[in-house]
Amino acid sequence: MNSNRPLIIDTHTHLCDRVFANDRATVLIASRTIGIVGVITVSETLKDAKINIKLADIHPEILPAAGLYPGVVDLKQAEQLEEFIIKNLNRLVAIGEVGLDHWIIKDEAEREIQHSIFERFIELSLSTDLPLNVHSRSAGRHAIEMLLEKNVEKVQMHAFDGKASSAMKGVEAGYFFSIPPSIVRSRQKQNLVKQLPLESILLETDSPVLGPDPEKRNVPANILIGAEAIAEIKAVPVEQVLETALENTCRLYGETERFQKFKAEVLKLENS
């Protein structure tokens, strides 16, 4: 690891995905060599959430989250995830990924259910004080409006694909926006970063997708590609991007019990 480089936390991955089943440990070792000390691993289903908890017991750098992918319009599954989150509050850093997806769900009746499920997770976030890790494909404005209506404060908008004008409303509320390596091939992400203050930016990879090459499996080690692209757009050193992203991540997730344990065990070790 480069000891002069700031520590890095990948704030949105799917390391529970079966594409990592055969080499997950190797992927994590490669991540550590470039300074990644923490990897927030979100879930799309209850099965994923359970896997995340188990992975965190094996790999201390994994920070588990639990949520229901908004493409799953199923109230029963949402209820099961709620129960799981409540039972595992001290082991989770976030509720996620949850949110809205109007690209997948186009039927108005199903969108109403999707919105009601998101609202339930918003209420759960407010009652548990767990941050929300939000998916909002083709629904960024709607997702931010819902969050603002409920006065939610702890929010990460993952791979936001909406207009910068919509994002700025979230910035004003203190929300964070995580940028994946696909920024190198996304004009929308590049324009978004131009508008976002550095103090509102987090780093993510969304592994195994949203990598620099859409035809290849994305991995956490590609996070530097995103950071370097942000640095170029903002005309600042990449070290400044990394330092600020780490500070932002700790501001958002630092009060959770699981993140406190992570700081004591992992960050302390890395800084020693």
C-alpha cells in the first residue's frame, strides 16, 4: 500500500454477488494494495443482506448494508427486509440499496407500490438513524423530493443519473453523491461532478458494474479511476479528492455502531 496516499472507502459495492464467489478474497487483497480499507456492500434482496453480514464476519473491511432493490416491487419482501434491519441494527452501516427505479418499473400502479416501499425505508431510516444508500435510476428528482419531504438528513445518492439542478437540491440538504468509475465514459456524470462541491462527493465502484469498461467486471480497485477523473474535472490533486471523500464518508456513516467498530479495528490499524 502507498503509505502517503489517503485511505479510501468504497461506499457502494455488491461484493455479495456470485461473480465474486471464487475470488472475493483476492479482490479485497488487491483493493488493500491501493489503500482501500473499507467496502460498503449493499444488498438487493434479503438473501444478499444475510450474505453481507456473514462476509463482514470474515472480512473486517466489509461494511454491510441491507436493502431491497427498487426493481423488486414486493411489499412482503420489503417487510422481511425491515424486520432483518431492525434485528441487525448494530451490524449494519446503512439501509441500502433502496429507492426508486423508473427505468425498470414503468407501470404506474407498480410505481405507486415502489414509492410506498421507499417511503417505508425512509421512515425506518428516521426511526433507526441508519443512513440511506439510495438508488434512483431515471427517478432522481422524485427520490430527492421524497427525501426532502420527510426531512431526511443522512443520504447517499448512489450513481445519480439525474440533472445537476435536481442534485443541487440534495446538496443544499446535506446529501452526498457517490461517483463510480464509469464517469470516464459518462457525460452526465462528468457534468454532475462539475456542479457538485467536493464536500458533497463520495467514491464508489458499484462493483461488479459501472466500471470504466462496460464489458468487464468492475472491482473496488478501479475506484482510483473515478477519483482521478474527479480530480481532473475539479482541477485539484487526486489526494485532495481522496481525503475529502474519506472525510465525507465518515461524516455520513461515522455515527453507526458498525462503523465505530470499523474505525477502532481497521482505521486505527491502518494509521498505526
